[in-house]
Amino acid sequence: MSEPPREGTLCAMTPPATGRALLLDLGGVVLRNGRELVRGSVVEERPELAAYVRETDFASDGDELWQAMLRHQVTERAYWAQRSAEVGTALGHDGWTTFDLIELLYDCPESEYVNAEMVELMVDARAAGIPVVALTNDLTDFHGQEWVDAQEWLKHFDAVVDAGLTGVLKPAPEAYAAGVAATGVPAEEVVYLDDMPVNVAGGIAAGLQTIEVRYDDRAGAVAEARRRLGLPQT
């Protein structure tokens, strides 16, 4: 008979997996965020935009409007509306909306804007019988129904709760309740990933096993989600 792990060993220190469902934000989690995309091929192909991106430090630490959004002083939609108009102006277009900017950012092959490690997590979770649900604020409002209908990666979800369609946006408690209901398991057994601090705080308040996803350490968030769900590390 094997002895139980001694205190201080790896087995003793690793808590058991308690997650039975996976709930994912989309933008910044499954999809690369605007910060990453605008600094990639978008600027490379449009040099006239580079000066604006540098000056504003677009969606980064030096972007004062971005920081105000993170402090919940400005709504996410207001942020993108203002920055979209400014990007349009930098490119010589008047009256640009968020939809115009999103169309620009995601006008590339799926492999360039979908985070492969997140898709792999979703595939492995479903193969293990774990429900996988999306909880997003702006999927259809930002991208449009035609774009949404064409996305192959969305087929990895058992359900998509688009708060923009339900009319209840994160971080409202009702938004998380809708996501939890779609998973079919109690909130405390739902592993939830989001990249926006205000929505991360909302997930914690809702009682979910919440993991913040940082664009510079998605691998860490994925590894923690796999641990909580009892999935093998890759």
C-alpha cells in the first residue's frame, strides 16, 4: 500500500481540481485584443497610423482613456467609440464607429486573431465532458452577425451568452448568473477567465473560480485553468 504524500511534497501542496465547467470571455481571452492586433500587421500595413498608436500608447499603460476604463470611470464601449473615431481620422476617414475599427483589426486570417492555446483548452475540456460556455459583452454588437456566423472557432462552445444581446453587461451580477446558468453547474464549480480587471472582480464577487488573463501571460492562465479542471498540462 502506498503511503499518503508527506506535507511539503508537490502532491501534498497541489490542491485537488474542483472545476466542472469552463466559462470564457472572448475579446482578450479567446481572441487577441485590440492592443495586440493594432501593433501587428495593422500598423505595419498602414504607416500613417503608427504615429497615432505611439502617441496614445493605444490600449496600454500610457493610454489615459484606457486607464480610466480600467478604473470603471469610462465604459468599455465609450473607450472604443472614441478611439475608433480617432483611428479613422488618422487614416483619413471621418465618422468611424467601433464596428469600422473592429472590421479593420480582424480583417486577417483566423489564425492571426484566435489564441490557439485557448482553443486547445476548450477542445480538451469538451473531450473530458466539461461544458464550455462563452460570456461576452460585445460579440455581435462589435463584430456584426455576419462575421459571427462565419467563425469556426465558435463551434467549440456549448453555448454563447452575449450580454450585448441580453441587455445585461458584465460586471452586473445578472450577467454572470446567465453565464453560470448556461454551464449547468454551481458558480463555485465554474472556472472563469477574463482579461478586464473590472470583470475579473465581478466574477470573484459572483463566486466563480476566476482567473485573470494577461496578454503577456496567457499560458499561465491556461495552465491554472487546466489545473482547476483536472486537465493535463500541455
